[in-house]
Amino acid sequence: MATGGVERLRRRADYLRVQAAERRVALPGLLLQAAPGEAGCRRVGFTASRKVGNAVARNRAKRRLKALAGEILPLHAASGHDYVLVARQATPAREFQALRRDLESALRKLKLWQPVMAAAAGEGSAA
């Protein structure tokens, strides 16, 4: 199952590999981890620990991160990388615009931000 044109990380080994790469940026709304992956492919995974809150809060946080990833990653994330978005305590209640700024800022800090190209913009709006 894809999230807005980005494939999902499913195996624990993939999550551990991304974590071991130690490329991460922590911002108030989320933690972004990245690692090189398959060429020409973007994959993303989501996680929320018990620190985020009870099951309802964790699921809400992950739903918000999935919506955010589906909106930003297909157009702006560098291909050939795997990404893990980790929810933080502020994620469930943080404004969606602020979460968007957090993810964009994290991608820029990791030097994985790609500007929108005309062809990519057409693909993103067709989905």
C-alpha cells in the first residue's frame, strides 16, 4: 500500500536500518530519520511510542503523519531514500501547518528537499 505515491516500510529490519544510519532531525512536532534506500524509490514508515500518549493519541499522531507524508514526500523528498517519521508528544495536538513546516524544515536540514518540478507536480495532483 502506497501513501500518496510513496511506498511503505513494512519490515522491522528496514526501520532498524534507517535508525542505524543516524541521519535525523528532531523538531517540536516530529522526528525525521532518513537513510539511503533503493535507487529511484521513496519509502516511508511511521512510529509513535507510548510517550505520545494512549492508543487513541498514538493512532491520531500516526494518521496525521501519514497525511503529511502523502502531501509532502512525493513532491519534495529526494528519491532513493527511506524515511521514518516518529511522532512526538506534541504531534497529536500540533497545528497541521506547523507540522508541515516541521517536515519541510527537517528535509531541508538533511539536504533531502527537492523543489517541485512541473512534471512531478502533474503526477502529484493526479493521485
